[in-house]
Amino acid sequence: MSLGLALPVSWSREDFLVAAGNEAALGWLDRWPDWPNQALVLHGAAGSGKTHLAHIWAARSNARLIVPADLTKDAVDGLARQPLGLDDADRGADPVALFHLVNLMRERGHGLLQTGSLPPAQWSYTLPDLMSRLKAMPAAGIAPPDDALLAAVLVKLFSDRQLHVGEDVVRYLVPRIERSFHAARHWVAALDAAALSEGRAVTVALARRLLDEAAS
């Protein structure tokens, strides 16, 4: 019986898989608090590890992590009293509130980490003063995973679900799925669900069938 229970998530540094595409971003976190104007933007595709990195930084800096819905004009003063991480900062934050937050964090000398899918210069906010502040911040990109990292991510995701999967399954998936962490999570979840519903192990044959069904 599949109960759809949520899996526990570990945001520790030990569980962050380091590779060429993300080591520069991790290096910026190691430089804390030596950031220009105490600010940094991390950008990369969905599921690339931005939120994990934000949690690593929050543990190191004693920061609070928020999302755009938490950022209102009335909340700015209270939020700007300690280091702060704003996840998905490019997705619908109140531009006036964000502008005042950026200024107040800089004025008070508190660290501000923001994450987004694109570099800050490409964010869609129309407030000129806000965009000027964002473009002036240092930014670190996270590249899509290479084959080695994608394979390691698949192994970890299967292990998180307590699935014993052969190396042949991982080797089959790596060149055939989208090169992203989001795709890795999707296909591991799909294979887990199919194997559970059919009472079978995760095999290359099962992976081939699901990929063929998706393609058709």
C-alpha cells in the first residue's frame, strides 16, 4: 500500500554533493562574512541545490530563511534584524518591500542571501532602484549536473527511499533523462511508485518502460 508519505530532507553540508558546477557557489558561502556589502545571490535551475545551499549558509550565519510571501512592507523592519535568506527571490516578491529590505540589511550590516532561477540582472522587477541594487550584488551560478554528479544524485535519491538499485539502472538513466536535479527526483519517484504498485524491483526493464511511455 502506497501511503504517499513525505520523505525526510537533510539540509546538512555533509549531504550536499559537490561538483564542478556548484563548487564556486559553495566557495562563496565559505567566504562568509567576507561578502561585498554582506550580500550574495545564488542562481540556477529548479532543483539545482540553491535551497540546500541557503540552509547550509543559514546554519553557519544563524540566518532566518523566508520566501517572498513572508516579505511585506510592514514586516521589513522586523525581518532586517539578523542575517536573512530569501529563497526564490525572483518570484513575485513585493518590489517596494524588497527594495527597503536590501537597503536596511546593508545599513544594519546583516547578511542577505537571495536565490533565483536567473542572474539578478534578468529578474523581472520594474522598480529601477531595486534593479540597480540587485545588479550590483555578487552572484554565483549553479550549472546543470555533469554525468558523474547526476549519477551520484540518483544513487542518493534511491538510497533516501531505501531502494537497493543496481549500477546498471543508474547507468541507463543518466544519458536518457534531462540533465537536471529536478528530473532526477521525478524519475526516482516514478520508478519507486511503479515498483511499489507492481510489487517488483527497480530494474533497467522498468526504467526503459517508463521512459518509453513518457516519450510516447
